[in-house]
Amino acid sequence: MSGEAAVLPYGESAVYVDLGVENAPDRAARTHAAAAALREVFPGSDVVVGGGVVVVANVAWSDEVVQAIAAATSGAARAHVPGRTHVVPVVYDGPDLEAVAAALGVSKEAVMRLHAAREVTVELVGFLPGFGYCGPIDPRLVLPRRASPRPRVPAGSVGIAGSFTGIYPFDSPGGWNLLGRAHGVALFDPSRDPPMLLAPGDRLRFEPVAAGEVGPARKEVVPKEPSTRALVIEAAPACATVQDGGRAGQLARGLPPSGPLDPETHAAANEAVGNTPDAAAIEVPLGALLVRARGDVWISVDGAAPVHLADGDSFRVEEGPRAVRYLAARGGMDVPPALGARATLLVARLGGANGRALRRRDIVPVGDSDRATAQPSRPSAPPADDAMATIAIDEGPHRSRFPADALDVLLASTFTVSRLGDRVGQRLEGASIPRDRPDLALPIPMLRGAVQVTTDGTPIVLGPDHPTTGGYPVLAVVRRASLGALARLRPGKTLRFVRGA
């Protein structure tokens, strides 16, 4: 592989490798060859592919690591990645079709023809589980992402951004220009092996179809009612979920880690009832939770002293000054594991209670008490965050994609937590971070805590259900020790960023 890779730190425990092949005609082959070489050098790491970029997660930046990466990428041999061909029916009636046509100076019918006429190749899989970055599209269709992403893009939406096209596998936020909607394809199915339909090297053809055609509906699996101990949900806020320690090491498969928004308080609640810190518990954001015990259950909220519930007893987790609280039970929440964890990934409908938020009449099984590793205790829960929070950050890998003063503006400004936040990411309101170029850059791997800046200058801090790749540049990365403090801030609370020590 010709050229020298640029190796940069990416937060506290990842390394960003820019291979310098953004405009190479064989970019995909060279990037995958480099990733294969790095997997051999760092066998215990999660090696994630972007467009001409590879991120090695679970490795801290050091001179020795830089030298090992340079040696591996310079000697990587290019390899052809064989793939399958998929034909995808598309109704071209997307909300951005007219705007795209106007920007290009052509008719909507011409946009449809240009998009459907070219067979595209899956260069990488990321952003969402099952989302394939496919290209190159016809050069006449190349446009930047939207200045501000939509809070919700419907599942099946077909969009374009830069030189790529793709299909959204689930309802999710997204900043691509939407041309239409696909039918009859299940891009992600956890019961399938592998769960992702698309793989690097696969080819796609888009087939225009008339409106009104629909694909098969997804059926929810109704769990059998447990006969042992459980918590019955009698009332729950909109996004209460079951979360364990998460799915580490699966970013390369397009799966974010999930797990708790506030790792410290989640661990404190578990340890208070004798569980391991990463046992499954109920995460309660912005609201109250009411449960009723089935059988004898020991519980803790946020690490407070354990409470014993006899069969039929009710317990209410009150809404408090923090944005998120945790209810743990001795033995852990015994929902079925899904792809290596019990954590709920809402966007993929995976884990927890059929992959969705908890609701009234749900029955959450509680594991056997002998699963607990210790006697109940009362560890110190994180303190309440009453004053303005200070969130420690490290410089991100994309400083060069911003004006020179962008990081200074981020550090000098006070931000307010927006109501437009969830487990995917937290938007911040306040100063606009300077940007000086359109978002035509290739997608790159994302990590929890990455501070993306949208085209309009809005910072978004990625959460545990973050997209595994994205196109907005990363100016900074929140340190692990500050993730909980950020998660505990309710909408309207203020914060400042400081450099990590």
C-alpha cells in the first residue's frame, strides 16, 4: 500500500488511521486490506472501517502503536472482496426529491433515472446495524448532507449524501437527502446468520416501482410469562429500557455498544444488591416508574440501601433532579440475551423487551439470587449535579476540518442540554461552532462520547446507541469519567467543556 498513514488519537482508547486514499479508485479494496492487516496486529481490538479510514478501538495511542500501525498498513496487500447482488424495489417519492432536483437543475424524473440506472457497491457497513454505504453514485447526484439532520427518518428511506447512497434499516435520526423508500428488504434481522443483509463487496440495483407496494410486516415475539420472580411494569416513562454493560467489540459489525447512559449510577445500583456492575437493570429516563413484585425481590435505586419487596408489593421510582435513574434487582433482569448482551438497542429493536421501551403490563423476569456475586452493600452513588457541569474532553481527530478557532469556541462557551436528545446522542444549544466547508467527507467510524458538529454548527455528543459511522466531523471526544455527569443533566441544564487532564 503506497503512501503513509496519518495516525491520530481518538479519545482515550482508540486510534484513528487516515490511509490517505480518499480519492483512490481502489479505495475500498485498500481500506479493507489495511483493516485485515490491523486485525492481525491487534487481535483483541475492534477494527472498524470507514471511507479510506480505519479506527482501532480498545487501543490507546502511543509511539509504539503508531509504529506498529505504520508497518502494518504500508505492507498490506490489496484483495478483491467478492459479494452478492441485491435488487431493491424503490418508490421515488422522498421528501427531498424535489429539492435535490432543484439543486441539480433537473427534473424529479431525471433524478430517479440517474439513481436507478447505476449498480452500486457496498463499500462499508455502519451508521446503523445493516446500513450499507453504497457507491459511487452518478457524479451528477453528488450533494452534501443536510445542514441539520432530521430527528427521525422512516425505516426504508433511500437517501444520498456525497458520493454514497443507502437505505435506512430503522426509524432513526439522519442527515441524508431522501429520494424514496425501499420495500421488501430486511437489512437487519438478529435471528439471521449473519444478521446484516449487506456486506462489503455486495452490489445493489435500485428498481423503480409504483407507490402503494408494501413489504412484509415485522411480527413481535410475545415472551412466555415467567413462573418465577419478576417485576411487573405498572407505569413507565416513554423510554425506560433494560440495559446491561452493553455489546463491547461489535462496532465492526455495525452494532453500537448500547449499555447505560450513566455507567456509574448503573453500577452503583447493581452493586448495592450484590450484582456484578454490568448486570442488567432498568434505566428510567425523565419520568417515574411503577413496578409490582412477583415473588420476593431485593431492589436498589441508584445505589441506595436495598429494599425488600414481597410478592404483590409495589414500588415507585420517583422522578428526581437527574435525567436518568436505575432500578436494579438482586440476580439481574433476566431478559434473553441478544447478540451477546441483554441491553436494549431501540433503533434496531434488539434486546430487552423485544427491543422496545418498557410499557404497562410488561413482565421483566428477575434472575436467581445465586447469580449475585456478593452480599448486598451500599456503595457510594454519584453525587447530584446541581451546579453547572464541567465535561472533560480530548481533542478529536478532525481538528483540521474546522477553522482554527473552532475548538477554542467549544471550550469558551456555555451550552444548554436540548430536549432533542436520546440514547443516540445529546444535542447542545448555545454557541455555533465555526464550520467552513460542506459535508462531503467520507463516512468515518464513530465512538461513544464523540462530539460531532453539524453543518450549522450544532454540537452533538454521541451516546451508547450512537451510529457506528457518520459524516459530520468530530471536534472532540468526551472522557469516560464525564459520560455519567453529562447523562445526568436534564434538558435546560448548562455545561462547559474543559480539556482532560
